[in-house]
Amino acid sequence: MHSYWSPVFLPYPDGSQYPSNIQNVGYPFQYGMGTLTPHIATSSATSGRGCSENSPDCRETAVPCTNSIVDEESKEDRPKSPETDDCTTGSLQLVQTDGDNIIEEPRSGMEFNSFEDLHSYYKDYAKKCGFGVMTQRSEKGDDQSIRYVTLGCARGGKARIKSLNVAKPRPTGKTDCKARINALKVEGKMRLTTVHNTHNHGLSPKKSRFFRCNREVSETVKRVLDTNDLAGIRMNKSFGSLVVGAGGFENLPFLEKDCRNYIDKCMDGIPPKAIITDQDRAMKNAIAKVFPESRHRFCLWHILKKVPEKLGSYAAYKSGLKSHLMKCVYDTQTVEEFEKCWDGLLNTYDLHENVWLKSLYDERQHWVPVFLKEYLWAGMSTTQRSESMNAFFDGYVHAKTNLKEFVDQFDSALRKKIENENNADFHTFSVTIPCISRSPIEKRFQELYTNAKFREVQQQVMGVLDMDPCLLSEDGVMKRYLVEDEVHVEEFTKLVTYSVNFNVEDCDGKCSCGLFEMRGILCRHILAIFKANGIKLLPDRYILDRWRKDIKRRYTLIHSSYDAGDQRPDGNRYSSLLNICYQMITYAAGSNEQFEDAKKKLYSMIDLYRDNQLPPSMTQTA
């Protein structure tokens, strides 16, 4: 004979019952679920075996949480018991925590009001049992809501060996664990269809807080970390204060590593696409490790600045050696041309044993322009002989500046740059630079780009006047042109021939000079091809948002200095509310009755404002 059990409802501090958002289809009872995380105990509904906190079944073990496997598809051939109604006899399990919190084991037929409720329930269940949770598969419906999802053990799946070092393989937590639940959206609710509760690895409830899915840094904690970081407080002290406030490490839902990752995280976790540094081996190795997806290059200006020091002692330095080196760097348009020119440099001037040139050649992909043409550097690298470095820190730092002064001066330099940007925006807003031609393409750039960038575009437009493209070949929609251009080198001028491939159908041009790819400015050679083919409408791919005058400049919202205060409206509102809360806490903590009343009202306010949350507004500079 089968027996029924009636689990305990979790009361609120005021004695009211915890409202369950879970419906159990096929069972003649409802159950409650709490959020605390104390010691775990399990009991079987059919065996009648109870367990105390000190019994073996209640202690942390290395065995699966349950041996039951419930699969809706495998029960089709079984006769249904009128008493249990789709229940698998003898497999009903509870996860009990110190007698205060009971969570039922997931079973087929359970329903949840939303995917969020389902995910929250399974995470709580997994936390009590001692395993992590991950979303293994999901599908969305036409309304973009989850219609099917598979939540499983974080140790599910097979390990993929990514390290090439077979002698030192990377550790893995994957054991191909099959524990999971499948849920399908039926009549607006998420219903469990298939449940597997058996694990092939040990479970450890006391270590649940270390799983990634259970670690989260709340917005309140982030605010504290930001404030402490701006005040110069070290992370170990900042995290230590959080530990003391929570009453111990075990009461924090995150680790010190999570706090450090939050502070160190750059651009919402998105690595920079390109990084420019001087020729430093330690910096190179560090960037390759921390930002493996970023393109790293050495500053060409710093490298060429060393040429007189490294090669000035050679007799042929002023009679051809220097100009030959500059030709290798600036005049080669393909990798093959560079390799041939470099070999000629070494053979002509007998430089095979020069250690500095050897090191430059070994790292040629980090500084020679021909190897870097496919990446956007936004004008921050020197690519032409006539250019010079525009030092960001000029007037702010010097050779004897210490680290503390550098941080302060960096904030000052950043504030100054933001102010310069605002002045430039005002100039673009109030002043228009006239066009120098009747080209509708130039007119388009005038309408969209800032005045500073439009000046650069006009330099390319002026160069089109002297261009006479020569059609070299034509294959279907593809055309190849040769364009001669005058390049100014110090006191003289030389002719350089560039190759332009043009797709007539897509109106797509690619020039061997690589100006658009590297600097984001359409070169005169492609503009000349547009003119030769009668192109009047500029394709959108050649208009970069970063140069537009109507772009929203989000970086101006970043803190520029901790002594400047938080001038953002949302930051001011946060600080004001925080001060009010401090005053309320002072009075509410005076007695237990006031404490319970304040806590209840605060939870109600949290629910109210969370449900009416508006997306953050974005300000825009003039």
C-alpha cells in the first residue's frame, strides 16, 4: 500500500505561509520551497525512514543524491496506480534542510509558471544536493520565450582536450553525467517531461557555494566594490569587510576571485580588438596570455626612433642603408615584397649578424604595416613617414612619475580628453565645413562625420583630382585597377602604384594601401575607382559609427577621478537612497518587532520596483 506525505510549508517571519509558485500535476498535495542553505538530509516517502542531522544519511557523502531515474517515455507500458497517478512507486525523495526547508525531488509532470521559476527551483534543489547546474539546450518560440529547455548537471558532457601539451593536460570537471531535466512549455507553463536524477560522481552539499552557477555578485556589492576601488582600498581589505559583515565566508554567495574579476573586467568582459605597446617582451607575453583574441602590435614610431642608435655606426647609414630600411617598412604592399626587400637590405649592406635587425625580423608581424593591414587601428599607429606620435600623456607625466602620481594624472588626462571631445562636438554642432567638390559622396561624409574626420576625408577627395585609374583586368563582376599616386617622402616626391580590386555588383573596393582597413578612412584610390564607375551613392559599409557626429559617447559616463565624485544622475540617486536607508536601518534595528516589520516592507518594495523596472537611459553629449 502506498502512503502519502505532506511536506512543511515555509512560514514568513510574520507567520504567513510562503506562496508556492509550483504546481504538482498528478499529486494530491502542494509543497513549499525556501531559500536557505543549511545542512541537507534526505528521506524516503515509502520506506518511512527518517534521518537526524547526525545520522549517516544526513552527512556529506560522495554518493549520488538519489538512484531514481524517472522517464516519462519509459512509463508508457506500466499500469498506472489509481493511488499514485503517474508516480514511480518507492522513488519519492525529499531534500530537507535543518527541518526548516523542504524541496521535493524533480519529477515528471511538475509545472512552473515560467522558465525563471523552473531555473530557480532546480538551482535550489541542486544546491541542497551538492551539484552545479547549466543549461544544456534550449529552444525559443515565435514570441522569443523559452518553449523547451534542458537543465543538467554542470559535470555533464565529455571533456574536450584543448591543450596541445599532452604532458600537462588541463584539468576538467566533466564526467559525462546524465543527470538532467527536460521541460516543455504547455499552456503557458513549463512542464517537466523527462527527469534523470542519477549522478555518476560524488555530491557535496557543503561545497555547493563554490559552483559557478551559485556565485553571483549583487549590484549592491558591486557598488561597494566600485566605491572602495575608487578610494584606493585594496581588494583583500574590501573583500574582508564583506566577509565580516556577512558573518563568515560561508554566508557570501561569491568568492574573492569573483570580486577581483568584476573590478578587473574590461568593457563588460569584451577584450580590446587591438593593442599598441612599445617593444617589450614581458608586455608581449602578458598580452598574449590575458588577451589571446586581441591583435597586438608594437609602436612603429618607437622602433624607428632607435634606428640611428642601432645602425648609425655603419658607414653606409646615410648613403642608402636608412632609405632602404624605410622602403622595406613603408613601400612594400605585400608580404612577398617585404621579404624580398628585407633580404636585399641584409645582403646589400652585410647586416646578417646584426642582432637588433634579427629580433625585428622575428617579430615582424607585430610592427611591419604590411602584416597589419587587415586590422583597424583607428589612426593610433604611425603608418606614413610624415606622421609623428601624438602623446596622450604629454604635460601630465615625466620620467620620474611614480605609480600613484601616474594614476592621478591619468584621471586628469582622461578628463581633459573628454573636455576636448565636448568642445569638438560643439564645434561640429555649430560649424559646417564647406565641400570642395560636387561629389555626392563628399556631401554624405559632410552630413555624417565630425569636422575633424571630415577634414581627413577631404584630403583624400582632393587627391582624386590627379588620379587616372588604369583597368588591368576584368572577370565577371570583378575589376582590377592600377592607380599611380604621388607619395611625399621627406623633401622629395615619388610615384607609387597601388592595386585596387573592385566588385561592381556589391560596390566593394579593396586597395593595397590598406588605409580604410587600418584607419577607417576611405582612400583616394577607391574614391577614384568609384568616380570612374559612376558611383554616386556611398555604401553604408564605408561609414563608421565611431566617426559620426550623432554617436552616443558612452565613455563620457565613466568615472574620470574619484575626487570628482559621481556626477551621473543614476549614481546620485543611488547615493541619496543609500543615505536614507542608513537612517532607516538605525531606527529599525532597535527592536525585533521593528526589524521584522522593516524587512517585510523592504521585500515588498523590492518586488514592486523590480516588476516596474525601466531600461536605463543613455545620455548624449551635445
